[in-house]
Amino acid sequence: MQLPSKHLDKAVEAISSLPGIGRRTALRLALFLLKQPQDFALDFGDAIHNLVKNAKRCVVCNNISDHDTCSICASVKRDKKTICVVEDIRDVMAIEGTQQYFGSYHVLGGLISPMDGIGPADLAIGLLATRLNSGEVEEVIFALSATMEGDTTNFYLYRQFKEIEIKLTTIARGVAVGNELEYTDEITLGKSIRNRLLYESSLTH
């Protein structure tokens, strides 16, 4: 599909590089932007530019933040002795939406997936190890998606940290096997957080 403008072609190439967007969808989005007032497109571009330039990773939990420390880690109301390990910010938002959890988080930034070339070194596991070795943490909750990649990552983390004197738990399997955490309804997710299991005992279920 040859486009009449090199500028349009470049925009389509850029948009289609995003996950889940093919060239047809990219073209439709590019044409939509062309139909909008120029300020709309410029503001859109500025928002992406500012996101990439100014968004930070929390130095404590690896969550996305405007500051070196995110609002959750900085809050004196949060239980710093409990850490909920999640894949990314979408899972933080999902769990926060349940209003059933008041501890802190640790965002891995992905899941172990050899098929996709993602190994432990690609995730924020070293940062998590530093937190656990501080002696201030009493419980770690594995709250990863009930998928093959999630279970693989859970088991790897369990093997890494089982010798530390910390309670290792996992959310209850009210979350259906194969489901992504972010798509689980708030009631089910809230119950899974409250009724979490010792991770070692969950391996036999």
C-alpha cells in the first residue's frame, strides 16, 4: 500500500510499531489526526514527548512516577512491611481499585518469558532483593497473572527468596487460570488479596 505522502507514510510506520496496531489501523489513526485542529495533534505529540522525557521509575518500587519516589511509597499511611509484587502499573491500578490492600508494591516491569526473550535479568528483581534483604519486610505477596509466564515468574521468585525469613504468599485462585490480572473484576481481585495463601502450600493445589 503506497501512500501519497512520505510524511503520512512515516506517521503510519511510527503508529503501526505500537503493539496490536497494524498498518490499516495506523493509517486510520493518522488520517484522524490530520482531520483535527493543528493544536490537537501538537498537544498529542507534546503529551508523548513529555511522557518519554519526564516520567520516572520510583527508586523504591519501580512504579511509574513523576518524582524519584512514587506517591504510594512516599505515603506514611501505607504498610511498608508488606510488599505486593505485580507485573506493571496496570496491576497496581487494578489492586488499588479494590480498596482492600494498604501495603506497598513492587513492579517487576514484565514477566519471565523465554519465548519472548525475557529473563530474570530483564526485570526489577535485583531491586526487590535489596528491599527484602533490608530486614524491614515481613510479607511478600505474589500477585502475578494466572498464566504460564506468571506462574514461572512466581516460582522463580519463590526459589530466590525462600531462604529469607519472610512470609511468602500468593493471591487466592479466585482469579481464573489464564486470566490477566488487570481484567479481573474488583470484587474477585479484592477477595483474592484478602484470602491469599502461603505460596509453598499453593504449589500443591
